[in-house]
Amino acid sequence: MSNRTFQHLMIKMTMEINEKYFHNASAYSTKAVLAVNCITCHNGKAHPEAKF
């Protein structure tokens, strides 16, 4: 799998997580934005640390 394909899969995954778990976030608060993004797992690293 190419890096570009893998990157697209990661973006799709984060979009699906945000839609599934945070789609009603604005109903709870107008100041905070609840969502996951790349930094949530990667913390600035190319490969996220395994957390088992």
C-alpha cells in the first residue's frame, strides 16, 4: 500500500470517528470543539506509539 493511500485511509478513519462520536458536539457547548485529529494519536511522530 502506498503512503498516499494509507494517508487517505487515516483521514477517512478520523472523519468516521468524528461523525460517529462527535456529530452533536455543538449541542453541548458552543465554545469547545470535540473531535479527534492526527495529533490525537501521533503526537507529532510519523508512527503513533502502540497503546495496548
